[in-house]
Amino acid sequence: MNLTAAGVDSWSPSWYVDPDGPAARWLREFATVPAARGSALVPDAVDGHRVGWFPGGLVFAEGHPDPDGLCAPAQLASRAAALEESLRAAGLPLPVRERPFRTLGATSEGRAGLRRLDVTVNFEAASRAEGLATLAGIAACVRDSPGQAEVRYGLDRAVETVYLRGYAGKRVLGRWYDKGLESCSAARGFLVRGEDQRRWGKLDRRDVSECSPAALRVGFQRRFYPLWKAARGVKVGGPVIVAERLIEAVAEGRIGRREAESLAGYVLLSAAGGRRPAGLPQRTMYRRESRARELGIVAADGVLDEVEVDVGSVLEAALETDAWERSG
């Protein structure tokens, strides 16, 4: 797996306006599409962004800071200024002054900070099997990391997306997914993306100036450090690779011959039939998977090709990359 880029994929800058002022009057006229939580959207995009507002006075834009790829953190400030100019050129008289994020009202118009920021890294795989094996390994390791997770599979029985959620299981904190498949930009398994999803309420929004390369890198590391800990020493591969690792474990005395045969049979059947092949009881499935992870072995869901991926090394590359100054 080759890490090719790191940066910001999407964001949502916001502003407070006087609910009775000129900006609010413009939005009441042009923001005609009802949206979530009582907001309303402008039908046409502005500078590639969806624009809307809450009648209480919060205006927001949602989109990609760089329409051609990931935006380098160092470019966010200039992109924010360009977006504001585009909104004003479209007729929306946004206030220009800075303001404390925690106040609201006609006397405190101005920039309200970022409501969301998706910070990502891209990996290119040498083969379909390598990319799918990486996602399968991450899916296996999230079961041993804090919080909750959701794994979604494709029609080919291979992993498409791994969602990392909070302890309540509702809020999405991050995800690893097949970006090529999601965006139709690459063949299945060839472009894998890790994404740290930040969402901030009124009291916690961030100013663009706070989103330096170092700050985004640290945030990404904190988000996925527990997953990296769970993935250290875990290798994922096709059936023959897994069988070779089981033979090594038997020779080293870490597992008995009969248990190795049982795990090998499960690996072969699951590669062809999914996690519960031939009606395997769920309890048995969890026991087999747990034991394999203890041995540092994971079978690549839906992958029959022979490939081997060190999941811990992939995650370490994501945490330690110096690519935050680049866009792509």
C-alpha cells in the first residue's frame, strides 16, 4: 500500500448574520429548499458549495475546499477567503468582521467557525486483492478497539466501508473505505481512504487559522491511535498465506494441530462464502475470528487471490506521514 496524499476532503464554514438584516432578507428570498432541522438551502451551488441557513441567524456552506482533490491545510485560509468572495458575488452580503463564536445576535455578526472538517489520507494499492485485504484487516481490528464499529460489505462479499463510532454507537467519528468504488474514480480495491470526521457544536467550532498541518496531523493520530494499537502484528492474507502462518504457529507451539486444521477450514470456507459460510453458528464464527486475531492472522473477506498485508504498518504509515503539506 502506497500513501499518496493527505489533506482536507470536505468542510463546512459558517457565519452569524442579523436575523433581520440584509443577509437574512436575501436568504429568505433565495434559500427555498427545506432541509434538516429547520434549515433551508439555496437551490444552486455557489463555488461548488451547498449554501443554507437556519432562520435564527446561522449561515453555512458545505463542500470541498479544493474541487480537484484534497486541500492542503496551508491552503484552507485562502480557500475560505475565496469562498466568502464567491458568496458575496452571488449576492449574499456576508459580514466581514471576526466575532466570538459563543455569542449570537445582531450585534455579533461575523465568522462563526467550522462546523465540520473531514481530514483524510489516500492509499493506492498495487492490486485489487491488496486493497480489499487492507479493508478486511481494518474491519477485523476495529472489533478489538474502543467504541463501536459498523462494517459494510459489497455484493462481492468484500469490505466496502468500516465506520468507527462513539461508545453510544450513533456518532460517526471516522471511517476507512473504498474511495475508488464510492466515487467511481478507480477500480474496486485500488484506492483506500482513511477519514477523520470532525463535527463541532456552537461552543466548540474551530477557526480556519487553527487547522494547521500539525494540528490536523495530531487530530488524525488521536482518532486512529487505538485502532493502530489493535492492529499491531496483525497480518491479513488469502487462504494459502493464512495456512502458511498457521503452520508456522503450530511449529512454534502457539497452537495445536487440530485447532490449526479447524481454523484453516474456516478461512477457506469464509473466503468463498463470507463470515458465516455454510450456516456456521454466529458464536462459532466469533470464536474462530477471535482466535485468529490472537495469532495475528486475519483472512481477507471475499479475497481468494494470494496477498499478504501488514495492517499495523499501513495504519502506522497513515499516522506518521509528512504529506499534510501536499494536496492531491
